[in-house]
Amino acid sequence: MIHTPIAQELNAAIKKGNPHVLEMMSKLGRRIYFPKGILSQSAEARQKAYDKFNATIGIATEDLRTMCLPTVMSFLNEKKLRPSDSLTYASSFGIPGLRQLWREKLYEKNPSLTGKVVSLPVVTNGITHGISVFADLFLDPDDVAIFPDKMWGNNILALSVRGDAHIVQHPMFTHSGDFNLDAFEKTVRRQAETNYKVTVFLNFPNNPTGYTISESEGARITEILTATAEGGTNVVAVTDDAYFGLRYDETAIGESLFARLCDRHPRLLAVKLDGATKELFVWGLRVGFITYGARLDGEPVAFYDALERKTAGNIRGTISNASHLSQSIVKKSLQTPAIYAEREDKVAILKKRALKVKEVVKNPRYADAWDAYPFNSGYFMCLALKTVEAETLRVHLLDTCRVGLIATGKQDIRVAFSSVDEGNIPDLFDFIYKGIKELEAQS
């Protein structure tokens, strides 16, 4: 039973737009709301009260300007970022201008969104926080979350350890190196047979492998999830687009599956998690976004407003809001035309590294040591080791060669070529091969 009138109003708006989406929400998701307390009263005061008599929000002002310490502001250029753009609280929803701008960019980067209506993005403290917010709103204990067997380990903390969801995995690749559509379909169908809802995470470019699906693979994934919804199971499709746009091979799909999924069926909710973090190379600014897309009845404004308010309510109840300074930097950067050419220059550098890695790992002298998983995008690639265990090799290389890698499975080791200059790549893999041979000699 939901006793809070505000939550009841939001739930009614969601139910009117699409009752299946309300079914998909967790108990917390149905209970949560954005309070009409201090924050909403402060928003009204900003619109109507005289600045000199606005005694609502809990910040300090001086001569009608945001109070600040000169030492703090000395590290910022006040001509570009005023104290009011950097030191004050941001809304729990995020800066309105940034939210609007990010949605505009979604339509530019994803042509399949043309003519479709999605929510305004809500700003999160990076994509990791976005995953946690999603889990709070849509996953109850023992709800099923489907991933490939090559997945980012932090998902276990966010979904399974914190949220007690049941993570089910499927083999990511076939023996020929394609995305394993048969295993994906069988896993989704099997879970749909015994659950009223399945949540499917689609992370491309993938962490840890650096693989992005092809157009045909994306079309088939869309068909599988649509068919599952048509069969009567609620489907939540979460696109983790952390490394969106870092594509080095024309065979990789050029847009997010969110654009293909967001209006496919009333029982299919698409949730997009993305951010400036990797797209703009601003990892420490921690600016992420969560965006919703669904097939709706009637006017979408009230439906999406309710989902956005619930999302902001969750943020308000945990971290209050994401950094105003970080959001302002991202917003002003996106409004500066030069940034797009600058970004392409950096992507070109990463592409050259990726191509160099592809060349090096195929050297026949390494054939007895590893196979490389397919990769065509992102920051990473993975080696499947043939003769030694990944953790043993990781520790050995760190201790003997001062080479740092990540063991992601018993035989899998991740290489972040994003942080290795192109000229150092051949030596890096020589060190890895040398370490493998040293361990073989010890066994």
C-alpha cells in the first residue's frame, strides 16, 4: 500500500501512460517521490520572491551574489564560471539547460530516435550511480538481471550485493567470434518462462572486451526482446552506453540500441545510461544521465514527468544532487563548437592504438599463449590465456615487470589500451608473453 499522496499521484500518471511500466518498478520505485517541501518551495521563491528577501534555500549570499571564498574561486575563471554556476546546489534533476542539451544530442547521435518521444535525461553522479539509481527503482530482491559472461564486475556490487538481484549470465561469443545470439535468446526465453519481468543489460562497447555488436546483431537482439514482450513478459532493456561513440570499425553499430527499443512494445521499457564521463574524457567530473523510453497511450509529458520525479526523488534521498560545477563545465563545453573537433582528435588517437593492438596480438609467435576476444571499440580488449591463470599472470607481471593488467576471469585478462601510448604497445605484449613463458617454466 502506497500511503504518500505524491507517490500515488506519480504512480497514477505512470499507470495511465503505460500500466506495464508501473508493474516493472520495485517496491521502492513505487514508493519513491520527489518531495514538495523545501526544494519546491525554494523553486517557487526563485520565480516570485525578490532576491533580497529570498530566505528559502540553504546557501549563503552576499550583496545578492553567491558567497564564496576568494581562494576557492582563484582556481576557477569567474568570467566563464560564476560562483552561482559552480558553488551552489544543483537541482536533484540536474541543471535544466544541460538536460535539454543532452537530449538534443541523443537525437543527433541516434537517428532511429527521430519521431520518438523520450524523457528528459536526469543527471546522475556518473554512470555507476545511474546503475544504482536504476536498481533502486526497478529491481526487487531476486529479480532477474541478464548479462553476458563478459561483464563489468561493479554491476555485481550495484545490483546483486546492494540490491540482491539474481544475475544470470550467457556466453557472450560463439567459437567464431560473433555475439552469441542463440545463447542470448535461450537465456532470455528461459527466464521469461518463470518470471513476470526480466531485466536485460546491453553494454556496448562492452567492458571488459571492447566489443560492439553489428547492425544485424543489434536487429536480432531487438527482435528477441520484442518477441519476449509480445509473449506477455515485462522486459526492461538497460543500455549501458558508457563508452558510446568510441567506434574503430565500421562493422560496429553506430547508435545505441535504446533508439531501436524505446517504442517497440508496451511491455518493453528502454532505459539509457550514459554520460560525459568517457564521451568527453572527463572521468572525474562524474556527470552521467538516465533516460527513459516507452510505448505510451496518450500524452507522454505526465508519464515521463512522473518517472523523472521518482528518479530525482531517489537522488534527493541519497546524494541530494550531482555537482553543479561539473554540470556547468559539461554544459558550457557542449555549447562550445571547438569541442567536437577536439573530441574527434582524441578518438582518432584511440583508434590508432586499437588498430596497433589488433596487429600486435595476431603475431604468430603469440599463438601458443593466447587468443584475443573480438574488439572494435571502447577502451579495452581481452586475452583468453591458454596455459596460465589470469590472476597468477597479473601478479607476476606486476611484481617482475611493473606491468599492470586486470584479471577478469580465470583465463581472461583485460588490457586497457586507452592508457598505453601507441609506441609502447608492442613492448606491453612482449612483456605479457614473457611473463606467460616464465610461469610455464615454473610449473
